[in-house]
Amino acid sequence: MSRPLRVEYAGALYHVTSRGNARQPIYLDEADFDLFLEVLAESCRRFNWVIHSYCLMTNHYHLLLETPDGNLSKGMRQLNGVYTQKFNRKHNRVGHLYQGRYKAILVD
């Protein structure tokens, strides 16, 4: 059975979170936190996102973001995909970094 499509709206505000695979850390040192923020900033520029707040924990993150163009899925694919590639290359590892799909809750 396929997964349901995500509903995306222009101008929507989302609480987004993604957790490390098997609850493992997704940041192993301070440089990883900085790397994630760099990838997030690039995703914001590319997809015209507005970040209202964020919280980076050792094994997951939370974002409160606005998508003026209704492109959450495309941007999240970029954010999680690019960070995973850079993290894996830096730490000489392969495979999934995140546990399943990101979670996104529409904020009223």
C-alpha cells in the first residue's frame, strides 16, 4: 500500500521534525550542527522558505517553517538528502541517517 500524499499549501506554517535512524545521533560534533544549519540555509534560499524557529537536538531536529510557495516535500528532500550525503562522506559511513519520513504538522 502506498503512502498518502502530503497536502501542501502556499503560505503554510509547519512544525517539521526528523529523527535519527534507530534514534542514533545525527550530529556527532559541533561542526555537524554548523553543517546542518548551512544546508538548512541553502534550502531556505532555494525554496523560498521562512524559518521562524528551530531546535537541534543530538538525535533529531524541530523546525517551524513557512512555505510561501507550497513546496515542503521538495525542500525536505533537498535538506535531508544533502545533509545525509555530507554527513556520511565526512564520517566515512553509508546508509540511512534518518528514521523514516520526516513528520510535518500544519500549524493553524
